[in-house]
Amino acid sequence: MKLYGIAAAARTGKTTLAKHLRAQLIRNGHKCEIIHLADTLKELLNRTIGQEIGIDFFNIEGQQKEDCRFIMISVANYLRQQTQGTYFIKSLLTKIRKLNNDDITVIVPDLRFDEYQNDERYYIQHYGFFDFFYREEIPPANSFEQKNNALLKQKASNIIPLPPIDSPAYSLLIETIASKIAEFPHKTLDIN
């Protein structure tokens, strides 16, 4: 089992990057899955208020996503505070356990927090590594992101400017990161 985390500001292209990395790893003969930490939050919000207000939190974009961001941040922060940062990691570990595959790389494209001792960043670095990506033209979406991005940058394996997706530099970046992930040793996931 390997974990690779992607940290970056909202709207930087984390999920797109993860999809390209997954495709490259699979082309190179590796097993790979993408698991978003935020999916647990979206599932919870859909079960509770999503149906009441007619919003599917998995399919919001543009202004609607911006309008719902406060709700998502507030609920996520509450859950993280109540569990000292482990709420989303416990869900991630449960999803990894269901994969039942020791020879797989899991890409987590929404690493956002490093506030508690056993927070997201701790687990990603314990079982793998993460890189921080940035685009100069994309500032942090809110004060929580600004604070945590600064913490994550300090502990990232690499801080990498993200080139335009249609550039040769982007393709080279995908190949380089996929090679680094492939070189990283598998670890037994202790998730009992």
C-alpha cells in the first residue's frame, strides 16, 4: 500500500492532476485508486441537508459551489474538532481496507489539514508522501485554507508550480511524479 497526497488551493486542479497521475501509473503497470477525503463530507451533507435543499454536493459547480463552500467548511471543521482531526482519515482508512489490496497506490487529491497530531498530513506521510502544488494566479479560497496551506508547504516533500494542463511541462510533471510514486516502497497499512 502506498499513499500519495496532493495539497493545493481550491480550484488549482488537484482532481485533474490525480486523474492524470492515476492514468500514468496504470499505463506503467501499477494498480491505483483515487479516494477523496471530502467524499465523506459530501455523503453526509447529501444524507442530511442536501435532499432538503435540493443540492447534490457531489455535483455542484461554479457559483453554487462557492455558495455552499461555507456550509462544507463549517461542517468539516466541526467534525475535525470533535475527533481531533481523525474523522476523515478514519473514513479514508475504511475505504482503503475495502480495496483489500496491499499492492495498490491510493492518491488522495484533497489533502488540506495539518492542525492535529494525527491529522491527514500525518497519515499520508506515514504511509507515503505528498507534494504541494500551486498556481500563482490562484489564491487560497478562505482563511482556513490560507492557514493550512502554509503548514502543509512546510512539510511537503516538494513544492511544485503547476504548469498549464496542455503544456509539455505538465506531461513531464505527470511522468516524473508517477516515477517517484512507483519508487516509493509499499507499506502494510495498520488500520485495525
